[in-house]
Amino acid sequence: MMYLKKKSIAIASLVLLIAIAFVINYSYQNGINKNASSKSNDLNTQLIDKSQASSSTSSNNQSEATTVLSSGLFSSYRQDRDVNRSRSLEALQEIVNNKNTSQETRDEAQKQIIKLTETNQKELILENLIKAKGFQDAIVLIDNNTANVIVQADKLSEDEVAKIQDVVSQQTGFPLDNIKIMNRMN
């Protein structure tokens, strides 16, 4: 009886640890987004000032700068997601490799590792499929049967939103209510 309580506590602790990691990840991403926005505004101002000095290439410089800044922001999203996912995987791997951990807890940790790996793979596939639909860049975050999609675009038409929802729903099996789509240019 006492052994089962210890197993339950260990499993609950593991699940709580993963939940905390995702909350920290989400909070961390929001902080970086705010910093990236202010940095991109400063860079946009500098680029606009420079491009006004050379009027012949001003429109090209501005569009190239916007593309570089947007790509940087999406890369930042991916990097943060990957770092946090790696930390979660390392913590789970330590549980699996710990000889003092019960077999049931190890099994649960291995299931979580498999789940995180599958989630990561789905996100990458979805990002590539969304790009194949004609979008310059996209980031997909899957958690608790919901998918959050951020697409690099000034605006999204209803048709574009429907295309993205269709792709995400087909790949994940999530209902449309569990798929959130946002656009972000820079």
C-alpha cells in the first residue's frame, strides 16, 4: 500500500515538473516576444532612416529588413521551444536512468519522452506543411490537445485560416475549436 502511494507521488511529481516546465516556457516566450518587438522596432527605425538616405533602394531595403527581422523572431520562437523541450527531456531521461526510481515511474517517464518526441515531430511536419501552403514561415506549438499556430503574414484571410486549420486538424486529429491561429509580421 505504501509502495503504491510512493509511486503515485513520484508520477504526480513528474507530471507537475513537466507542467511547470511548460508554464516557464510559455512565460519565457512571452518575455522574449516583448523584447524582440522592441528590438525590431529600433532596428526598423534605423533601417528606415538609412533607406531614406538612398531613395533608389528604399523599398527593397525595407522589405528585406522586415523579412530578416521576421525570420529572426520565428527562429527565436523555435530556439526557445527547443531549449525548453530539451530541458524537459533531460529531466525525464534522468528519471529513467536513476536506479532508485521505481519501474512504474521509469515507464511513465519513458511514455512522456515518447510523447514529447512525437509532439516535436508533429510540430515540425506542420510547420513545413504550412510553409508549403505559401506562407513564408510558421511556428506550431502543441500542448494538451491544442495547437497554437503563428504564421508570418500581415493579415490572414478566412480562406487562409481555413487552409491552416484543415492541415493542423488532419495531422493532429484536434477539433477546429482547439486550433488557434495568429499572424505576426515582425
